[in-house]
Amino acid sequence: MTQQHDTGAPARPRVVLGVGGGIAAYKACEVLRRLTESGHEVRVVPTDGALKFVGAATFEALSGQPVHTDVFSDVPEVPHVRLGQSADLVVVAPATANLIAKAAHGLADDLLTNTLLTARCPVLLVPAMHTEMWEHPATRDNVALLRRRGVVVAEPASGRLTGADTGKGRLPEPSEIVGLARLLLADRAALPRDLEGVPVVISAGGTREPLDPVRFLGNRSSGRQGWALAGVAAQRGAHVTLVAAHTADLPTPAGVDLVRVGTALELRDAVHAAAEHARVVVMSAAVADFRPVATAEHKIKKGDRDPDPVALTRNPDVLAELVARRRDGQLIVGFAAETGDAETGVLEHGRAKLKRKGCDLLVVNAVGDGRAFEVEDNAGWLLSADGGEVAVPHGSKAQLATAVWDAIGKL
Ligand code: CTP
């Protein structure tokens, strides 16, 4: 919980940023910069190993706070207890295998491990290590133990590691780490491991239907809501396939398999293929309802009117197809971006769409006037086939994603 200053003005959330001794420590600088710039008060607590990669002066300059690694500096302040006690969130990025082992077993031989023992706020450990270390039974057991205790141990990303190696164990992108930190500050219960091993498919972004080699029919979807759904599901333990049409330039969320598509027909094939093994399918993509009858081989010229270069034909309704093919126990979630009109409000349009589409849950967003599309925040209603209606207040797209996964969990 954010504490109040005497002035009554809300205090800046207090974050302890622990930094472990791995090469990814350099990325902690970007995490720190993003946290301070978005209004957090950050104390950096590196390990001695971290300072072999990044100097204390860098952390002090970026945080505006002193930096110590041991429990014998500033002794009258009792920092080994105070830092953890007064924090709203502790984030450790990168968390090495050694640091995770110490945290799991309650060792406290430096300022960071002491802080982890005294913190009563949410704790987010963001691992970075070689694949062999991440997969070692010792690390698996330590991670499982920490998760059972309510510590959020993030899924690492896959990709380039130190040297020539690639695989699972890469530190997630700083923007994603900050997103998880902010989500936990808003809702400390946002990332339970309730989707462990559950296969899910999420479609995101906007399809593009080509008219010719340079033009297309598209829409304003950025893919951010689908990205948030995928990122939150993966951090809750799901096996996520993210079928992405055109999106803004977003880093692939850690632990997510990304399949890129372009058109509605490509999206349909990819979603159906992945849905065969999925327990949950979430259609957050903005799928074009129509496509050009034909794609011109050459760039259409102003004078080309015959045949009509923009004659359209209907695309299949992927959500309706999914509902028609739904297996026992499979949950299908649709999205409805509505503007409302003179006679009918957004929510009523949503209720009618839920009936028409036959899905298990419909996420209804009001759009237009700068809402929902191409922005960071969202709000809406979750309508379920059993008549349940939950209003989700205005918040980040990760918060809306959390509400969606909570609702799916209940279904
Ligand atoms: N959808 C889909 N295939 C389409 C169009 C939409 O699977 N060809 C899915 C979207 O991903 C979303 C849901 O259907 O989950 C609702 O999309 P929307 O565009 O609001 O619905 P439409 O069926 O196009 O309804 P209308 O045009 O009547 O508002």
C-alpha cells in the first residue's frame, strides 16, 4: 500500500530494486530509469557481484539515493530492516540462480538478502541465467518453494544469452519488468500461478487486407491489450500461443510463443491450429469483417476503375467458428469494441453481441474519443454467458487482463 506524507499528498510508491550479479545487471539501469521517471521512489540494493558489472555511481545517479551492498553502512538507520519494512514493492532484476537459492532458504549475508527477509510487501524476482541453471532441479525446487510462499518469480524470456548461447533464461525486457512491477503495486494478488500448464491461445492486433502491393484495409488496433493478456497469462503459468496480426512495435512477452500473421484468413488458420490443443481461446484481435475480392498484382492506378479495385467480400467470423467447434471444457472469450449509438448504449450492444456470438465471456470496451485504441489504459465490462456482469474500472491494460483471467478462472 502506498504510504501518505504528512501533507496528505500521496507519497510516491517506494520500490527497492535489488540487482543480482549477472551480465543482465546493465538492464537494471533501464528498469530504474523507467521506474523513477514514472513517479516511483527507488532505492537500489545491488549485490557485490552486481557492482562488478555496473558501478554504484550509476545507480546513485539514476535513483538520486545512496547505494550500499552490506549491512554495516549507515548502521544507525538500521537499513537491513528499514528498507524491506518500508517498501511497497521489492523487485530483483536480474535474480541469479544463487540469489534465488539464498532467498528460498532464508540466507541473509548482505543487504539485499536481509531486505528480502524483512519485506512484507509483494516481492518480484526476475530471473536471468543460463538455460542449464534455470532448468536444474535445484533451481526448479527453489522457484517452486518461493512461488508457494507467494513470491512472484517471473518467467524468464527466451533468446540470446551471454556469449553465443540462446535459450530460456534471458531477462525479460525492462518495459515488461516495469509493467509487472506496476501491476503488483496496483494489485498484489494479480499474479497467482493459477494457470500452471494451461494451454491458451490469444489473438491480438489488427489484420491487414491487401488491395495491392502497397495498400491495405486495416484498423487502429495496437495489439497492446492482447499483449497484456498474453504477458499476464504466461506469468500466471499458462502455455501461451499469441497469434499476432499487425501491432505496434512491442517486445514479445516472456514465456510466450509468437505466431505472426497478416490477413484475417491467415489469422483464422493460425488460431484454429493452435486452438486444437487449447483450454482457453481469447479473441482480442480486431479482425477485418471484409477483404478485397482480389489483390491487384500491381499498384492500382487512379484511373483503374474496371473492375472495381475495392470490391469487398466477407471474411469468416473466426470467433463464431471457434464457438461452433468448441470442445468439452474449452472456454472461448470474445471482445467487443463498441461506440454505442443514438438508440443503444455500449453495454446493451455488448449484451446482444454475447448472445449472438455464443462465447463464454465477452470483454466489452467503449471505444472512440481516444479510448481503448492505441493507448496504455482501458476499462470495460466482463459479460459471461451465465448472466454475470463485472465492471472493470479504468486502469492499465495489464489490470484489465488480470480481471479477464480472474473471470476465466471462475468459469
Ligand atoms: N471477430 C472474429 N472474426 C471476424 C470479426 C470479429 O473472430 N471476422 C471477433 C473479434 O476478435 C472479437 C469479436 O469477434 O472477439 C467481436 O468483434 P466485432 O468486430 O466487435 O464483432 P462483429 O461480429 O464484427 O460485430 P458487429 O460488426 O456487428 O459489431
